[in-house]
Amino acid sequence: QVQLVESGGGLVQAGGSLRLSCAASGSTFRINFIGWHRQAPGKQREFVASIISSSGTTNYADSVKGRFTISRDNAKNTVYLQMNSLKPEDTAVYYCYAFQSPNGYWGQGTQVTVSS
């Protein structure tokens, strides 16, 4: 079992930055990969970024490449999402997601609102 708690969301103007945090607890040593998804009002949840636990390999959605950076602090069992050059279309609830074969775990989400 893995528990995930997100923080760091808020309201920011277009062009600004935010850093999201996802603190993992429980059987974190068995997580295969961890990352972020987001869901905007009226839209399906979509992949944003992920990092593979064993290799540190990262993956990003095309819409955020070059603007968002995912990183981790293994000592703190925390994953971060640094979001720069934010756009109004980045407005969404951001969810942390962890995969620990064969199960997936979601956090409760944190709201990010980008004003134009």
C-alpha cells in the first residue's frame, strides 16, 4: 500500500511558476514509477510527467515539455513538479500517481489555477 499527499497548488498569473510536491508513504521502496496527471473541468484526466524509480528516467507530455520538470528526493520520499511559464490551459486539478505492480495509487489532488 502507498499513500500519496500532494501540496503546492494555488493561483498564479500566466507566465508564473509553481512547484507541486507529492509525499509518498507506506511501501514506497516497491514503487515502479511515480508521476503527475491532471484533470481540467469537463475534460478527461491526462498524463503530465513521470519518473521511473530504478533509473530516474523521466517522461513528459508534449504539452508541458520544456516548461515542467519532474524530480525526486529519495530521502524524503517526495516527488516534485516544477512548473514554469504557466499558461491558462494548465489550469486543472493535479494528481500524483504511483504504480507499484500490479496496483496504482492516486493522491487527493491539488488545484492549480492560472489566470490570464
